Amino acid sequence: MSQKQLTILWLYPRDMNIYGDTGNVLVLRRRAEQHGYTVNVVEYNPGDTFPDTTDIVIGGGGQDSGQDKIQQDLQAIGPKLIDMAEAGVPMLVICGLYQLFGKFFKTQDGHVIPGIGLLDVETLAGPERLIGNIITHSDEFGDIIGYENHSGQTYLGADTTPLGHVVRGAGNNGNDNTEGAHYKNVIGSYLHGSLLPKNPTIADRIIEQAANNKFGEFTHGSIDDHIAELARKHAAKRPR
Ligand code: GLN
């Protein structure tokens, strides 16, 4: 067994984990193993002890009620997450946690759930939910394929880089053609589906960044991706 271990901190699996977001953790674990690492997944729920060592942070989407449940705890660990992000720890947060890694989410009934401001983005619930299959494009990752379902409309601060531009679907807000946000090694995105099984390039980038941070090197293992390729092709053909 490899002596090289990567620890994935999985934020709030109990309350923030919908539309298959667990798949992101499974893919990171499996691919990291195929690249030659052993993997330790630490599940973190409100009130748990924050681990000393974390190489990758991952979190999913949730209902507004789930966001309410975790918000206080998230505020408490926010400064640690910000320090880690500034130090280059790779992170992937989807939908509800993407919103709360930003400044705030104002819900349909008008209450404001504060975020940690790690990403310079703001989210206001819109009049209709933005639902359906989505394709975006990024220079770094190529086509990114997934599924979105959110009431929140997210607007990026002036200097914030989107993860991709919408080819088909709504994205951050349905208006400005952007999807997600990318800051240092932190990726926020609305794409469930889950994201990583159909977008292994993103998974490998996260693992590469974590390995480089920890061991100063990364060697790409040999992985047969023909099933992921088929899934991408099939998903890209599905109606909105
Ligand atoms: N509750 C948030 C919204 O509707 C997040 C939804 C989600 O994570 N899928 O915008």
C-alpha cells in the first residue's frame, strides 16, 4: 500500500449532500487511489472536531433548511477554511455550499444566510428555480457537464473569475452567462450530477494540486476513462 496519504475533508455530508453529490467524494477517492495514493475521508458535521490535516476540502448542495442548519458552524470554521484556501488547498463546493463560501444567500422568504466570504460572490433567491441539464465551457477544463437545480442567482464580484461560461443552461444567474467561481485552487459550481464522474479532468486537477502541495510532485496514473467519456457524450445529448 502507498505510504502517500491524502486526506479529504467532506463538509456537512448530513445536511449538504443532494442530487448525487456523494459521487464527487467517491470519484476523488477512487482516482486518487488509481494515481497511487491512499485516501482518508473525514466526514465533518456541525460540532465535530476540525481535523489538523486536510489536503482536499469538498462540500455539496442542500436545501435552504440544510443551509440554515450548518450556517453557525460554518461561520466558526470559516477563518480556517480561508487560511487553507489562501495556502492553496484545493476545494470543491457545489450549489448550497458554493453559495455559502460566498458572502451570503438571501432566500425567497427574505432571510439572509451569511456566508464566509471566501469567494467574492453574492446570491439572491430568484422568482423561479433554475433546473436542468447544463453544459459550460472553460479554457482550463474544456466542456463541463452536469445538472443544476437552484433558486439562488449568484453574481460574481468584479475581480472574480467564473469556472466556465454557459453553453446550455442557466449557470450562476441565468443572465450573464457565467457559471461557478474559481479562486486560487477553490472551485465553486452549481453543477450536480454529480460533477466529477463526468468531469474527471477536474477531479485529477484537484488531486494533482493536493499531491503537489503535500509531496511536491504528482505522477498521473493510468486510468481507463472510456466509461466517463460515454457518460459525457450521453449527458451532453440530453434535453435541458
Ligand atoms: N437552497 C439553495 C438554492 O435553492 C441551494 C440549492 C442546492 O444546493 N441545490 O439556491
